Amino acid sequence: MKERSRNWVTEIIQMEKLTDYTSDPAYLNDWNGLMAQQQKFMDALENSCFFEFQIEGLGEVSIRGQRAYEQPVLLQAFDLKMRMAAYWKIVLRRLVDFMALHLQFCARNLVNKEMEEEIVKELFGRHDGAIEGMLEESPTIAAKREKLNVSIKLLSESKNVLANIMDRITTNI
């Protein structure tokens, strides 16, 4: 079960790596909030006394090696990093939700299917067929059932004969 869950999470992560899609409106809100700090970030880069910059929602980031790059490249890099940070929050939420659903689903299946199969195997596969013997019909009950079936057949035939006689009587009147 643990291995199945691990494989399932790996599949989800592979899907997330293939596409960067979300319809969650929180993504745009988070991204816009992060992008609102872009000018302050650029100002900190121009000011040579800052070596780290506090980005609200991400924490402190080092800006020492960033000064060597041109402004258009820095703007693109900042935008990409903020998109990834906003998207990662969505991915984490999805993983938590999907994992909770997956665990509930697996637990239900474990109890309803796999454990049921194991219990049946345990009951019928062991104890020298004692359970199977209990489920078999006893010879006296089988004989009574057979007598009842014969009686039902005779009653059914009698009903048909009686119906035919009644039809003849009503036709002759």
C-alpha cells in the first residue's frame, strides 16, 4: 500500500512537471502580490549596500550575484521566479488534498475489498473445510426439500386439471 501511494504521488508530480496549469484564482492573487515587490527588488539591486532582499511571502533572498545581469534579464528572472513560487503553493495544496483523498480511498478499498478477500480466504481456506461443511445442506433437509418440490409439482398439475374441468363445465352451460 505504501509503495502504491509513493508511485501515485510520483505520477502526480510528473504531471505537474509536464504542465503548469491551474484554474485556481489564488494563483493570480499570489503572483500579483509577489510581482508588486518587483520595483523594490530592482531598487535594492541598484543600491550596493544590500546583499539580501526580503520578499514578502518568500522570505530573504540573496542578491549578491544578481548585479552582474542586465535589467531585462533580471525582470524576466524575477517574473519567472514569482510565477513558480505562486504555482508551487497551488501544487502543494493539490498534493495535500489529493493525498488525503487517496488515503481515504485506499483505506476504504483495503477494508472493503482486500481485507474481505483475506477474511474469506482465512475462513474457507483453513480449518479443514469446517466452514464449508457448515454451509452444505444436510441430507434430511435435502430430502424434505425434494418432497416439497414433488408436492408443489403435483399441486400445480392438479390446478391445471381442475382449470380444464372448470373450462369444460362453463362451456357446456
